[in-house]
Amino acid sequence: MINITYADGVSEKKLLDELKARSGSVSKTVSETVNEILENVKENGDKAVREYTVKFDGKAPEKFEIDKSEIENALNICDSDFILSLRRAAENIRDFHQRQVQQSRFNTLENGSILGQRIRGLARVGVYVPGGTAAYPSSVLMNIIPAKIAGVKEIVMVTPPMKNGKANPDILAAAAIAGVDRVFLVGGAQAVAALAYGTESIPRVDKIVGPGNIYVATAKKLLFGTVDIDMVAGPSEILIIADGSAKPAFLAADFMSQAEHDVLASSILLTTSETLAKATVEELYKQLPALSRKEIIEKSLRDYGAIVVFKKLSDAIDYANQFAPEHLELCVENPMEYLGAVDNAGSVFLGNYSPEALGDYFAGPNHVLPTGGTARFFSPLSVDSFIKKMSFIYYTQDSLNDACDDIIRLANAEQLTAHANSIKVRR
């Protein structure tokens, strides 16, 4: 199922290159199909959206928008314990993100000038939520709650119908708890296009967030610039750094929790213990048969799983920083001691009792994370993802006069004489 690699300065570097290559570019066929959908929706609005919904989902609803009463009623028809768990998770997510809020500010200088920055939420945000075979209520909470805290004026959610033509009630319940404003029963690239361009029924938004299949992800990528997007998400990944104190059963379980997402998902273990590495492989074989998505897990581990044995923990951490994983687990003694050495990771899980699934569902930090090495320069979804900043400047006549010579000198150096003139005429 998975081989053990011994770090020798060459083997692990070759492995890193192979793993980084797993999320290749989107096929030309997918891009062409999505481009056609985008253009059709842009030109024909609801008519095009309805045609694609019939084509891909079998049936289009009589009206796209779901009544507010149906959204609220989902709280009554879903399992009560499930609703309670959603509410508890939402409380943790809300508490964590509330601490990210920034304040507008202004500074009055001694010369009488005023400089400042105004922060406000976006006007309207679209949230895409898968609703068929892959329905993730947790993603509803993770995308909507930070937007609400940021002060977004209107949050519009789109989600595809189930086979019975209705919305997934678990998704609607999560949307009600998170505080969604409007929900539309439409999915796929056509839903993303409708959010980006606006149709007769579906309002145009300023930003689109949320996970989806390759067609949804490609649509978001192609529409970036027309609207803002959260990120271009690739296959999921987990990298675990473990020493001899770690528990093989825990490592194997966390390995497979990520692998079950997708055959392209990547699970990697870096350890200083050969004994631990071998014991973890044994645990993989032991636990796999009882899991519902074992075929997906097995293929993911076979194609993109890896176990590397290093001589020093510091070398393993350096390797992890090069990979820049979406999820990083530090299953070592005194994990806080090593946190400062981690430069590149979407989210870090410290110790044997902080598994990645804790972050996916409940702890509070966002689970929308950069993938494919983009943790080198991207950050997790946050309140900051839903705000815009506007600076402002006020100068008095005297304070401008004091700055005149410097501004004119800089403008002339760039041969922008009209800029210089706009200062001269005020002298």
C-alpha cells in the first residue's frame, strides 16, 4: 500500500518533486466546457442556468430561490443531536473568528494632516456548497460565519439539488445556524457563473467562496477578476511529523482521514523512528477494512502517500516547510517547542490529541486552507477574506506647502510633470 523511504539527501527530494506534481493543470476539455457554460450564463441568465441544471442534475426546481421558511424548518426535521453539534461547532468558530476583527483608524499628525484607513465588509458574497454525494455542513459554517462577522451585507448561498430535487436538509440547517441571507438551489459551474454575472433571479456578488468539484474550481479560477475568490483549491493533504513518542494507531487513522477525501489526496509521515514507521504501516492494513471509503483511501495512499525516515527531527521540519502542507500535525514530545520552526503550513495540530478532524469540524480555526504548496504565501480563510480597506488623506494648506518641494522633485524624476503641476498650482 505504501513504501518507506529513508532520507539520504536524494531520495526524499525526488519524492517531494513527485508529490508536488500531483495537482497538475486542468485538462483542456474541462476548461473548454466551463468557458462555454460561463459565456452561456452571461448571455442568457436564468434560461442557461435552468438548462444546465436539467442536463446535469436531471431536473430544475420551479424556482431557484429557497423560501426562508424552508431553511428554518430544516432545524426541525434534522436529527436534534446533529443540530446541537452544529450549534456547538458554530459557537467555537464564531468565537475564534470574532478575535480577528480589525478596526478602522485615523492618525492626526502635528502638522494638522489626518491619515487613516476605513475597514468595511463586502456588499455581497456568494458561498458555494456541494449538496449531492459530497455534502459538507461544516463548510457552510466555516464560510458563512467569518463573512457575517466581517459585516458582509448579504450572503448568498448556492447548492445543487439532491436526486429528489430538493436541497440537502443538513446543508440548510447549517446555513440557518450560520445566518445565511438567501439560498438558491443550483450547482455546478453554472451556479458560479450566475453568482459572478448575476441573472434575473440570482444576484451578482463581489466574492465567491466555498469548495466544489473540478468544474466549480475551474469556473472560480476563470472568473477571478470579474469577482474575487477565496483561493484555487487543489487536492487535500496532510503531513505528520512524529517521533518515537507518537502512537502508530493515531498516525494511521489520521493518514486515512485525509486520504478518504479524494484519490488525489496526499498523506505523508515524516519520522525519526523506523520502528514507528513500520508499525504505522501495519496499522494502516489493520484499520482500512472497516472504513467505508477504503477503495479511495487505498488508491490515494498507493499513489500519493509517503513515509520518510529522517535522522533528525529538524531535517523533517525543514522538509515540511518545503512542502508547505495544508494540514501539519506535530505528534512529538513537547510540540510547542517546535511550533516556532514551522514557517509554511495552512493549519498546525499540536500533540497526539489534536487530530486534523478536530480542526475540520469543531475547534474554531477555519478549515478552508491553502493547498498544493501555496501555504508559502496564502493564509486560511478568515474575517480578513471578507473585508476591504480604504485609506484616506487630509492635508491642510500649510502641511501641503511643507511637502511641496519633495513631491515635485519625485514627480519630475518620474517625468510626470502634470503630477508636479497639480502640487505647484496649490502653492
